[in-house]
Amino acid sequence: MHPAPSVIIFTTFSGLGFGLLFWLGLGVIVPQYWGAFIWFTIAYLMAVGGLLASTFHLGHPERFLKAFSQWRSSWLSREGICAVATLIIMALYGAGLVFFGTRIAVLGVLGAMGALATVFTTAMIYTQMTTVPRWKHWTTPVLFLMLSLGGGALFAGQVKLAMILLVVAGAVQIFAWQTGDQRFSEAGSTLETATGLGNIGRVRAFEPPHTGTNYLLKEFVYDVGRRHVQKLRFIALSLGFVVPILALALVQITPYTHIFALFAVLSHVIGILALRWLFFAQAEHVVGLYYGKR
């Protein structure tokens, strides 16, 4: 599928923002007054900024309010409701810390659960798509959650917690790549099944459906070379997981704590951006069969 920059920014930074809100809500760190204002500003800039970026990929952004009415059937609608509810609850929770230096534990826990629910509903938007076998797998929501929690812990300065979560997330990501490469062929979708002509033998397209481009080709059919995929996977895995983990290890044994912590955060963000690009670029949509592609 076409890796739109707006959706890459959305899935990367909203995950990090809600991950940080999760740990703030649980009270893993309890900042007060100006310190709390800074922490919540960082979390809201990422969470809200990511959500706003996603609207640029909508055909009619001005109609976004209609999405909230489809919560019975739409994961997108559920995501919007969870996100708004979480941001309101965490704003109240944060106000207690900023203005009164008081942690209202009930609000914090509710906000933390809401943050997890928001990330989960985001993941389910992609997991539910039977037309993209690479996404329709348990690893998709697990990765969204692990990356959000691991990245949030990294931003929150929870060194050991972040290291553990990033190791687990990296392992799940490698497994998702290995199994995902075979998932399209294992799903059984072919030009024969798409046309219903498999009973007469092998089917091939006599000529392309049309000579020009269209919306389907632009959004759902994207070619990325295998050689480039391997390079990008190495970059994403190295910058997103390996380098931050090594930098966090150095945080514990050197006096340059803040430098290595900042380096770990920057490396992780760049790595996850590359990871998200691959997430969309490698998503083979079954509509590609109609155009002789995967």
C-alpha cells in the first residue's frame, strides 16, 4: 500500500504520545507543577499531533465528526472516541499535578487504560482488513501496543523497563516479518480465485485493465524491491531497537546520562518511522492481483 507521510507520522507519534500518557497515568513518574506541565506538553504534542496528521489522509477532513457515529461497526470510530475520552481524562489528571501538585490516582488509571485502548483500536483498523493478509494477524495489535509502551517508557526515562519492552518488541517484529512474507500466498488469493475462472485452468490478464493510473493503483498497489526491503529492515531494527538498547545500557554506567538518553530517543523515533514506512509499503492488497501485481 502507498506509505502516505501523514499516516506514518500518525502511527508513529500518536503511539509514542499515548504510550507516555500511559506511564504518566500509572504514576511511574509523578511530576508536579512546571515539571508536570512539561511532561504533559510533550505527551500531548505527540498524541494530538499524530491524530491531527492522520486527518490529512482523509478524502474529506471536514467530515471527521461523522466518524464518531459509527462506533458499532467501525474501529476508526472507536479509535476516535477512545482518543478523545483519554485526552479529556488525562487533561483533568494533569491539571491536578500542574496546578495543585496532587495525583488523582483514579483518573490516572482510567486515562492509562484509555491510552492502551486508543492504541489497540488504531491497530485494529489495520488488523481487521482481510484484503491485506500481512496485517490480519495477532502480531499487528501486539506490535502497536509493545511499541507504544516501549517508546513511552523510553520517553519517560524508565531505562530498565524500556530495555525489556524494546527487546520484546524487536523479537515480535522479526517474527512478524518472517511470517508476514508468506502470509499473502498462504491466504490463497490468486487471479483464478479473484475472477472465479480457476476451474478452466491458469488465468492471466490479456492486457492491463486501463492505461492510466487511478485511486486503487495510487493507494493500494505499491512496489518496493526486495533488496531495498532488507536494507530498510536492517535500518529500522538497528535504529529502532538495537541502538536505543545499547544507549540505555550506557546510561547506567557512564556519567553522560542525558546525552545517551537523548540519543536513544532520537534513534528510536527515526527507526520507528522507517518501520512504519515498511508497514505500509509491504502491505500487499489483493486488489493488486487485478493489475498483475501483489
